[in-house]
Amino acid sequence: MKGVLVVEDDPQLGPALQRGLTAEGYHVELVRDGNTGLERALTGDHAVIVLDIMLPGPNGYRICSALRAAGLDTPVLMLTAKDGEYDEAEGLDTGADDYLVKPFSSVVLLARLRALLRRSTTAVTDRSLLRAGDLWADVASRRAGRGAVEFALTPKEFAILTCLLHTPDRPVSKEAILDEVWDPAYTGGTAIVEVYISALRKKVDAPFAAHSIETVRGYGYRLTSRDQP
């Protein structure tokens, strides 16, 4: 099994995460500063990265942004002592796949990691190509684009897009998206869906001056199948 890279400088939490994940059968590499974390993330073979935001050297935001700019799509779970929608939005904008506020339980951490690993290893037997107008997603290869132009999505963004693409022109509730994309152990509300939809629109719609992801007020979202200009 591929390993988990933990980038955490807290002298108690870092080793505790390493011990706990190792006990669950993961191979864990622990580093304690941003420069080493970035280097190991780029050169190591990891299934998932657990990344603290406040680090010596480059912080978690800068590291995650650098990883995505380099084309690395390894799932990233960000850890922070902060708690606010703007902190979470900044993490998602840099390409993080999930966000966990300290303090957290080992049960919740393990559930989040399992969810990220499941989504990053989607069965290749499903080779359906989903389309809505000029927007498309290949479930097997986890590629998506608009017309001939591809864009890079995080695993969770891709999961939300495919959820909407399965029922084009039909509204999908926030609760349905939450049930489809998030792990059953997730106990937060549907506001997290709004944060991810905002991040998804910046990649899927904004660069193309398109409006394919429509808000259904008081309910959820709808992906229109009409061709965009």
C-alpha cells in the first residue's frame, strides 16, 4: 500500500498521527517543516498527504498550491487550528481536497482519509463519458474539460461535477451532493457544499465566461446541458 505523508510541526500531534495511522496499517512518513514537506510530496510515492497550514518555511497553502501547479493530484487533507469559512475557502482555492479543524478525533481523521483514498482510486471499470453541452468528464481517467480544453480538478471537485453530470438539467439538492461525495462519518452541514461549488465554478465556468452550474435557490444546483458561447 502507498504511504501517507504527514507534514506537521507540532511535537506532540505529529508523532501521535504517525503512531495512530501506523497502527491502522498505513505506512507513514512524518516531516516537520514546509520545505521538506514540499520536497517529499513532489518526489515521494504517497496515496494521500496530511498537511498542516501553519509550518516553518512555506505554509500549507503555498505547498498545496505548488503541488497543484506541478501537476501533482495526490489528495490533500489540510489541518488547521483556525475555524472559519474563509480559511477553508483559501485552502480549497489552493487545491486541497478536504479540511479538518484541530482538535479532531482519530475516528474522524481516519474516515476522511478513507473517503479521499476511495475517491482517488475510482474503479476503472466504469468508462462512461458524461456530457452536458460542451462540458464533459471521463470517469475512468478522471479527466474533465469543456470542448477541447481540459481543466485540473481535485478529487472532490471531480466527484461533485460527475454527480451533477449524471442528471443534467435536473436540480440536485445539497443534501444529495453531500451524501454522494462526502464520507458518511462527516457531521458538518451543507455549507461545505457551497464552498466547493464556488471553487468548482472558478475552474469550470469562470475561465470560459460560462454559467453551466446554476443555483436552484433554497434547494441546490443544476447543471445545464445547453452549449455555452
